[in-house]
Amino acid sequence: MDRRLYQGSRNFRFIEKFSQVEKTIYTPESSAEVSVNILGSFDVPPPGILEDTDTLASLINTTVSSILAHFSIEVDPASTSI
């Protein structure tokens, strides 16, 4: 990093620290950097979870909420129904 470019900036310390941190780039289904495959992790839940409707519903709600959060969509599970 060329310190001269940022020394007058109010964010100089932040930029300096950021440039020192190791970063990882995640790329969907690519061999460049670190590959990400979200759908590959959707295995069938164990029989114990499939048989317990409350636990299964909780797992589904958490999974859907997490996916929607990636797209900045906020949903209140208590106010929604299928």
C-alpha cells in the first residue's frame, strides 16, 4: 500500500488496517478463489428431525430466513403462514 495516497484521509487508520488483513474471495461454483455451493449442503435431515414436526418446522424457518437474509429480505416467521 502506498501510504502517501491515504495519509490525509480521515480513514487512514482503517485503510491501513484493512490492507493488512488477509481476505478470502468466495465465488459461486467457480474454480477461482474459494468455491461456494449453497445447495450442496441441503442434505436430508436425520429421521429424528423428520419425525418431530416442531423441530423440522424450526429447521425450515431458520434455513429460509437465512437464505432470505442474504438477499436483505426480512421476514417475521410469526406473522407468515404457508
